Amino acid sequence: MSGFPPEFITAVLAMTPVGELRVAMPVGITVLGLDPWVAFFSAILGNIVPLTVVFLFLPRIIFLAEKHSVWVKKMLDRYFHSLERDHKEKYDKYGALALVLFVAVPLPGSGVWTGSVLAVLFAVEWKYSVPAILLGLLLSGLLVLGITQGTLGILSR
């Protein structure tokens, strides 16, 4: 496929906002031939990178956008407003558990990227949001692993 190790490719796929581990793990197992647990850990490690990037850089990007770019500020405001409209009530009601569940459900529009952005947007302290997001990530990984293995087991019969 390429000169990169399959573990690295799986981790990089898990870093993407659209795919995250819900794409990376099945690709790692079915296309790249990784052992399911190696694909799991590679995808988890790769999906931790966006968490770090969002928490380190998004507040700075927001600050710079508000200060220097009307267009970027409007774009971010529109995106954040839609996130807040869709998720603020759930977060207010369930707190960090909402982040766990939001990240754990491996559907488009959920996951580490959006969960991290929501945590920054709602000003959730990292000592609460990071463990919640990591727990959701592990649960999501186990769910995707179970689905992938179940599907592969059924198809290989």
C-alpha cells in the first residue's frame, strides 16, 4: 500500500475529523491486515491527537479570530452557535456524562473532535472534560471493535 506501517496509517486515519476511529479501526483490520487489538490501540492513540490539538489551540484560534478576522470570526460564531443550539441543553442536564455518551456513540458528527470543541465552547474544565472524552473514546473503540469483529465473523462463515 505505502511505505508507512499499518499502525501509523490507522493512527493517522483516526486523527481525521470525519473518520476518527469509526473508520480507522475497520480499515486497519480489513484493509491493512492488523490484529484487531493493534488496530484498536493504534486508532485510540491517533484519536487522542485531535483532543490535544483542540484543547491547546482552539482557544488561541478563537482569540486571534475575534481580534483579527471578521470573516473567520463569523464562520466560527456560526459553527459554535449551531453546536451550542444542538448540545447545550444536554450538557447542562447531564454534565460530563453527556461528553462521555456523545463521544462514545460512533456516528458522524460525534466523536473526539466535536466533543473536544464542545468542551472548549462550554468552558468545561479540562480536568473534567478530558477524562470524560477519553472514557467515551474507549467505549466507542470497544463498540467499533465489537461491531467490526461481529461483522467480520458473520461474513467469514
